Amino acid sequence: MADRALDKFSTPLICINCGSWGFLTDITSNKIEQEAVEILTSKSLVESRYLLGMFVTHTGQPVGRGSVLNDVAIPPGEFIRKVEFDLFTGGECLHTQCCDGLITPTPVGSVAYSLQSGIDHAL
């Protein structure tokens, strides 16, 4: 949610690893105070990331809009097991699909998703 709320302000984010996977999170929760002081008192490395813009409609009515850092996921509903969608970019329809869901990642999200799903990458 933070990336959507702060997107229009170009606000930098500090990512903190609070779990076992920490793809872009070098700061661990037990070093947050030390790292925060270093970040705020020095010229820290700032890395720009692409955001993926999304706009979702259902039967022609808008139901979602925003920007995401990792991915957009459209799962089937509780009673509907199939999703039909058109994928657009720049106002042009690229693909029409009927399936059980869709995950569209950004460059950041695609690597994290692949690592978590067990796909082996030669880095």
C-alpha cells in the first residue's frame, strides 16, 4: 500500500527484512536504528525502480487503479473460478485471455517471484 500512496510524491522507501526472504532488503529488523541513523546522516545509495501502473474494470466499471512495485495479481473470486481479461499497454490491447488468474510482475517482482517459487537462476 505504501508504494501506491507515495507514488505521486516520488518518496524514497526504506525496505526492512522482517522475514526469511529479503531480496531487496539489506536492513534487518535488529539493526533498524543503526541503519536509519546512517541513512539519515550520510549520502546513501538510492536505487530507482520501475512501477507498474494498473487499471482494473469489471463489466465496464472501474474497480481498481494504482501503481505497484512488485506485481499485480488478479485471482478468481470466491465463487467464480475463471477470470476473463484483456491486457492493454499504451491503450492497445496486447492479449485476451480466459484463465484462473493473472500475475504481472515488474522487473523487481519477477526475480523475487521466481526465487520464491523455486526457479533456479544463474546469477
